[in-house]
Amino acid sequence: MGKPITSQIQPELLARENTVYSVCVPLAQFKRLAKLLNDTQGDFTAECRFSAFDANTKVSGQWQAELSLVCQRCLKPIAFKVDVPFQLICVESEVEANELSDELEPVILDDERKIHIVDLFEDDIILQLPDVARHEEGDSDCTVGKMEFGKLPDTIKSEKRNPFEALEALKKDLKN
């Protein structure tokens, strides 16, 4: 386990000593993510290793969070656990980011060559969210009853019309 980290870091300095840091950020600090969650209780945690990578700095490690989402089937809260490895390359500009190979994930530093921890991870957390949050099939927490929106009159139920009646009538008209 590494040392606790401040909210802003200068990756280049940390890479000189191959520093390992532990990150613990309340989910409420991720403003864009907070809008997508049921509630912002809990923390985002990560273990970050800083090292040199060619002329840049590499930040790698593993992050975890338990996010509270709303099941779109039953509209009850659902706990969504994520545990994701990451590897980021620090660059100074968009141009440098575009020059990296497709396998490398860039993160752009600010004018002081620093980055805010929330900015470092927020997009990655959002990308891990499911398109449609829902409980697993057969989960007892997700009980959706039979959906009925009123009763049909008995006359409608008993009348079964052939959908091809109009075509049959048209065919008879063409023969005549």
C-alpha cells in the first residue's frame, strides 16, 4: 500500500522515484459521475504506480469502486462493483496524445504539468457504467410484476379477425 495522495499531482516528479501512491476520493467529488449515480455514498480507491516511459510518464495500477445505480427494470437501487486495471501516459498536448499508438491511453497535463486526481479517473469510471443498469436475471431484489394496463372488453377478445381479409377482398375485385 502506498502513501496517501493529494488532490493535484505532478506525475513527472513522482516517476523519478517510481513512487506508489494510494488514492481514496469520495464519489461526491466526481461531479459528472455524481449525476449518473443513485447516490454518491462511498469512495473511489486506486493504487497508482508512477514510472518513466520513453520521454513521458506512465501511471499504472488498479482502481475499485462500488457505485449505486438504479435498476431500469424495477427502479430499485443496485450496487455495481468495478475493479479495473489502468495504464495511462501523461502528455502535454492534444497533438502528443494523437501521436501515441492506439494501445496507449493518454492523459493531458495542465499548464503547470500537473493533473487533478478527479480528472485523471472520472472519464474512465463513467466508461465502466453499464448502458442499462439492472439486477441479474432471477435476482430476488428485482421483482417486476405482470404488467396490465386495464381490461379489454370481452367483445374485442372474442372477435378474431383475419388480417388478410382486405387482401382477399381485393383479390376477388381483381378477378371480377
